Amino acid sequence: MAAAQHILCEYQQAEEKGVGLLRQLKTFAPTEEVAEEIAEQVEDELRHTRLFAERLKDLDIDCETLMEALAGIYDLAQECVDKKDWVRSIAIQTVIEELAMATFTNQLGKQDEETESVLREIIVDEQRHLEFGMRELNKVRQGNEEQIRDIHLKVGKIFILAFAENRLPQSIRNTAKKAHKMHQQRLRKIGVEVPGIADLA
Ligand SMILES: [Fe+2]
Ligand SMILES: [Fe+2]
């Protein structure tokens, strides 16, 4: 399977995992309004799954590869939603959206025209999901900086481990680093200081 197509398989699986996590997250949203926004996100992610699946079918791609590299991040997210820990869950939601946006953006110019237009459509949604997460995180930030920092540090450690074990292709590696840095800047804007990935090694 070509690398560009292999990556579509991983996206599809990532979107599916996202749907599962968001459905659980919705059950302990602090307000009805926030729960509704999460429900809308679930619809978006389901649509993304369908879009990727359709592209894969059109391209006649057989999907069997698991997105092992990012498994740790989803496990961590699952842990947070299992505990119904809203602060940590929303913190990791923003990390996942940041990563999705950076990864899809990085694919622009590398896929066929039709896939590109699918990607552009998806990027707009991920941007909105990220903004939603940052807004919610900002609401609960005060007094919870330590939990937010904890998530950011754990994600960094997951990346470092994946890098060390050579489980990530170079392009994903660079995207992960970029996303982590962008997220650091985003957190700074809401008053949470976290160390960069270089400091984590
Ligand atoms: Fe998505
Ligand atoms: Fe999303």
C-alpha cells in the first residue's frame, strides 16, 4: 500500500476511535449546551469516517493496518473518560484535535485532488472542534493548571516513546512535534505554561 493511502486508513480508524470517546465524554459534559456541541462533533467525526471510507473504497484500498503509533494517546483519553474527569478529558480532546488538524494539513499537496478536497472539508471541522475544546478548557482552567499540564506531559512522553521505538514514519514524527508545539502556544494563550517536547526527552 502506498504511504499516502496507508495514512488514509489510519485516519479512518482515528476518526472511529474519536467517535467512541466523544460519545462517552458527552455523558458527563458540565452543561446541556456543551453536551449538544459534543453531539454535533460526533456527527462530524462520523461524517469524516464515512468520507475516508469512501475515498478508500474509490481507491480500492484494503485496510488492515492499525494505528499503533497513536494508540497510547487514545488509551490515555479512554482513561480520562472512564474516570469522568472533565478537565483532563477536554485537555486530551484538544490534543487529539490539534494532532488531527496538523496531520491533515500536512497531507495537503500529497494526495490526489479528490482526497484533498475531502481533507480541506475535514480540516475546517477539526479547527472548530479544537476551538470548542480550548473554549471549554479556558472555562475550567483556573485551579486546574496541574491536570492540564499533566496531560500535555503524558502526551509528550507517548510521542518520545514512539520516536524512540521508531514506530512513527518521519512525516508523522514531524507533524507530532509541530502539533505539540502549536498546542503549547495555544495553552500559553489561556495562561497555562507547559514544557516543550525537547525538554521532555
Ligand atoms: Fe475528525
Ligand atoms: Fe475532530
